[in-house]
Amino acid sequence: MKTFNKVLTIALGSMLSLSACDLDRSSLNGPSTGTFPADAKEAEMGLFGAYQSLTTLDAASTPIWHVMDNITDIGYARPGTNYTSPITSAVTTDNALATKPWQVHYRSIARCHSVLDNLERIKPSMTDAAYNQLDAELRFIRAYCYSQLIELYGDVPLLKASVDLDNANVPRTPKAEIEQFLLDELTAIADHLPVSQSQFGHVRASRVAAYMLKARVALYAKKYTEAAAAARMALDLAAGQHDLTPFNNTIDYAGKDHTVGEPDLSNIFGHEGFKTSKEWIWVAEYNMNIPGNTHNQQYYSASRLGKGVCYWGPTQDLIMTFQAKDGLPITESNLYDASKPFENRDPRLDMYCARPHARYVGYQFEPNTSFTTVKNYWPVINGTSPNPTNVANNDATNAFRSFSGYLWRKPIDLADFNSTSVSGVSDLNVGIFRFAELLLLYAEAKIEANDIDASVYDAINRIRNRAQMPDLPTGLSQAQMRKALRYERKVELANDGLRWYDLRRWDIAKTVMNGVLYLNRDAKSWTKEVLTGFDDNYTPIYNETEAKKYFTTQEVIYRVNKDELWPVPKSEMDANNQLVQNPGY
């Protein structure tokens, strides 16, 4: 890991010298230098620059992967133009959140082309294996960028080489054509990549990552047999290299109050986890030593007492979704008690979310104003005192406290909050591909192909068992397996950034994102009558009259034939007269 950091720092410094080559002048334009790369070392520098370019895609100083779920039914952002408009059908063609992915992904593609365009020239100076791997890594990054662009915008210009400003008017290529291009590309490059690149902390593409990306593209394209085959290949290759990392012993705190301890995910989603966990298949790396290669993700996520600003948080809808520990919905389980709603629940509720009465970033977390003071456990954590102190409860009184009544525990590393100031930055890495998603890609593809066998149950049960949840019942129908799969994706992948895409590809956004989302900013107690059940997608069904006695609401609007996609940025339309806007904008 340290070796890659050091090399990346040098590479990025060298890449800065290319600024005169219009590296980032236009999203569809790459370097025009005729000499780069001059040798294998320069080509590797260009590769590292392409990897680093992906890390510049953020919103509210938070990497995009931990933003997207907060404009869905499971996560909520502080109200404002950039994050309220996507859930109220009010996104404009200059909305910063909706425009930045287009710009950054094409910039990253341009960085790939700056090397790929002239790579053959240096081939005689490289071994075949080194050349093929470098070529494959660049094409993998390009494929990932296009896989994101087509899901967000639909048809987009497909560029396979750099274009200069004189030839930048490029029409949109049909999404289906790009999907096939990506499947062919990933097939072509996969076997030229090492099975694993663990020596680089999984920040470089591997063969497992290539087959996983192929599986995701095929699944989203509804090519289920191809998706299952690619996922199966990735799983077979991953044997001995990747696996689920068990939760540490803080899972014992799930369902209990702040006096017991704080659930902690650092062995998977913290600095330690990104160094040692086998769960990670591909990771975006951040580095304090590289100017601009940091983020404020933890500051934006954390509680007010925890030196944060409560920008993002789970919705009441997600909190209700977590099953009881017997594997039943809370509307059916005898273990669920609405007067003690966080007890006897799927432990991932507490492992992934911070809720009232729990300990969070060292403090008792209580959004309700009846708690005028709360416990500060940092003296205990730091060993300066055997007892916590009492502090004023800013998490209940601050005007910009959590807007949903909950906060994300994933991805938070408690160690950063002991030293990071309120304006501090972090270089905690961000996971892009992890083994849990790969298992669910495989299971979903097999379910949708109606090829359900023991391997499908095994894939889902491995994830459930890691969370100390029971196996699925055997003999389930395709519809029942689909519902079970959608539960697992909803809770296991919460705040991984995939829910926005799931709602659209399953064609359920038009119902899930129309009406209201329930929030609990004042941390009120509720009765069992607020819910009547769950639908086939594991969306809670509310008794609205009862629910509105306890919960606040956010109106959500989804317009069919519009909100499936984001708009093409106005700036791109102005620069490229071949672009046609998406419907409804």
C-alpha cells in the first residue's frame, strides 16, 4: 500500500506537467501531446492519474459512492437544491450533483485515452505481460466510467480514442450498443489482469474486478445468464483471495444502548479494513500527501457532538425494513416490540446505522430534546477516566441536527474522530466493489434467470450468517427469492451507493419515490400500528394516519419518462451541438 501511495504521488506530480496539453479543458478532449507516453514509466504515471481522477467525483465533499443512496428511499440529505431536487423531480440541467458525474467520468476517460492512444508506440520496450496488463487496466477504468454514464444518462457519446476540440461534436450512442461494447471489452481484457492486486491495497483493477464489472453490466442490461456466468467466474477466481470479513466483536452491542459500547466497522470500512479485509475487490484510494486527494466524508456524516454536521442519514423507511432476529418482518415477528424498536433486530441496523439511545462517535446519541445532557465516552475511550462525562446535547438542539433522526455508521472510522477537528479532512479509502455485492450479483442473476439452486441460497445465506441472521427457508418460489434478494441488497448494501440504480432497473422508483418518505427528526417513539406490512420489494407499507402522528415526512415525486435519467449538462449541450437532451428536461 505504501509503495503504491509513493508511486502515485510521483505520478500525479508528473501528470501536472501535462496541463498545457489541455488535459481537462473539455470532458471529451484528451491530451494532444505527441510524445506522451514516451516510455513505460510515463504510461504507468498516466494510469495512476486515471485512477486518481475517479476520486474527484464527489458532492458535499463526500465521494459519490456515499452520496447516491441519500437521494433514494433509504437515505436522506440535508434539504437543499442539489439533494432535494433529485427526489422531487426538480433536477435542472445545471444541478451540480447531476452534472458532475458526466464531467468527471469523461475526464477520467480522457486520461485513459491520453495513454491508450500512443501505447503501441512503446510496446517494443515492454514485456507482453506488462503491456497487456497496462492496456487492460486503462480499458477497465474506461469501462467502469461508461457503465456509470449509461445508467445515469442513458445514451452517451462512446469515445474509443481522444478527440480534439475541432472534432468534439459527437452524437450520443445508444445505451444498448455501449452495454455490448462493455461486455466485449471486459471479456477481452479480464485475463490480462492479475487475479488480485492485493499488494496495492486493491486500488488497481484485478481479474476478479473485471468479471464483477461484467456481471454488473450484464445484470443491469437484464442479460441474466451472462451475468450469472460472469459472477460465477469472479467468485471462482476470488477463492482464497476474497471473502466476507466477519464483523468484529462489537456486533454484540447491536440492539443495546450506549452504556454497553459502540458498534464499530473499522475492520471492514475503516483504515484497518481497507488494509487487511479480504472483502474489498476494488477500492478508491485517498492520500493526505496528494493535494486535493482527500474528502470530508466523515465530517459530513457525523453527529454534531461528534464534530460533524449531520448532512446524511438513513430514513425511517430503512430503519423499519430491518427484520427481527428470527428473520421475519417486524410486522410478523413476535420478537419485535414497538416500545423497544431497536432490540432483537437484524444486527446490521446498528452496525450500519446510528439510532437513538446508541453510542455514536464516542457520544450517547439522542436527537430528542427531552435529553438535555448526554454521555461523552471519550475519557473512557482514551483511558483518562473510568467514567463518561455529561455534556449538553447539541444533537437535539442544533438547528442543523440530523434531518432524518438517524445517521450512517457506515463508513465511519472512530479513530479519526479523536483527532480530526470540525474542519478536518480525511483520506479514508472508499470501497467500489466488495465481495458481498458480488455474491448478490450472482444470486440475483440466477433468480431472474429462474435457475435457482443451492448455490443461490448459499450466496445469500453467507451474507445473512455473517450478520448472525438465520438462513432463508428452503423451497422458496422465484417471487419469494426475489423478495429475499431485494431485502439483502437494501440492507447489506445500504449507503454503498447502489440503491438509486436498483430502484430504476427494477422499475419500482415510480411507486417507491412517489408520495412521502418518513423521517423521525425528533426521535419520537411509535406504535406497532404505524405499519401494515411490506410489499414484494420489501418496502414498508404504512398506515398513513397513524404514522403521521409520530413521523415527519418528505414529499417525493417521480415522473415516468423523465426521472429514469438525469439531464445532459447544459454546458455539454452548449459545447456539443450533436447532443440531444433527455426527455422531460
